[in-house]
Amino acid sequence: YAYSPDSDAIGIYAYSNYGGVSVVNSGDITAYSFGGSAYGIIAIAPFGDVSVNNDGSIIATAVVGNALGIGAISNYGDVSVSNGANGDIYATAGGGSAVGILAQSYTGDVSVVNDGNIVAYSINNSAIGINAQSIYGSVSVENNNLVYAYSAGPAIGINAYSEFQDVSVYNSGGISAISQYFNAVAINANSVY
């Protein structure tokens, strides 16, 4: 349990400057921040590969800032996130954005497999259930369970984006995207070039 009244709250933080990062979690994580942002798992390797395997419950709640369940980020390495059947993720933000899973690389390939329930809820901003992005790498997302995104701003269930490589999304689960005032998209898959 991570709590911060004035700053960010982070359940698990793993960082490597030049190597890779691997996180395996089967426990329950709660991160609550009143004045900052809340992160369940953050794994960052600017020059290496990033892998996150989660099979536990993650609750990330931010009253003022952003809420993120799992964040896996690299500049030059591959990024993979696997969320198991017990991996229920709840990201709730009051003033900021809410994202269930963020997987992002600049040049590497990005892969996300979700078998758990994901809820991203933002009262005053945007919400994305799964956000997988790369500029020069391929992006693949597989969803086999519930993804729910609700917000006052834009709402996207699954966002898969690559600027120069292939993008694929496979869905056998249920996806709901609801926005009070802006666009709502269940699946947004976009390869620019």
C-alpha cells in the first residue's frame, strides 16, 4: 500500500538506465494520492527491454493528478505487458487522466496481452483502458476480458498506435468506452505509414 497526501504514490517502481527491467507481481497493489498522481506499477528502461507480468489486483487512485495501473516504458527496447486473469486493474483519477495499462517504446516493438478486468475512470479528464504505442516498432494488443473506459473527456477502450510499423488488435472480450462530453472509441488502431 502506497499513500501520499501531497505527492505521487507508487506501488512498484523499477528502473534501469542501460539494462532491461522485468517485473513479476502476483500480489495486490494499492496506490492512493491526494495531491499528486497514483501509479500501480512503473517499469522504465530507456535503453533496454521492459517486461511486466502481473496477476494481482491493482488499484490506483488519484484525487488531483493522473492514475495509471501499469506503465511499461522504453526508448530503444522492446516492451511487453502481460496481465493475467487475476489482474484486475482499477485506475481512478479526479482531475487528471486515467489509464489502465500504458506500454510505450520509441524504436522497439510493443506487446500487450490482457486476461484481466481493466477499469479506467476519470472524472474531469481522459480515460484509456489499454494504451500501446511505438514510433518505429510494431504494436500488438490482445484482450480476452473486460476493458472499461469512462471519462468526462475523451474515452478509448484500446488505443494501439505505430507511426512506421504494423498494428494489430485481437479482442475476444468486452470493451466499453463512455465519454460525457467528447468522443468515445472502443478500439482505435492506427498505423500511419
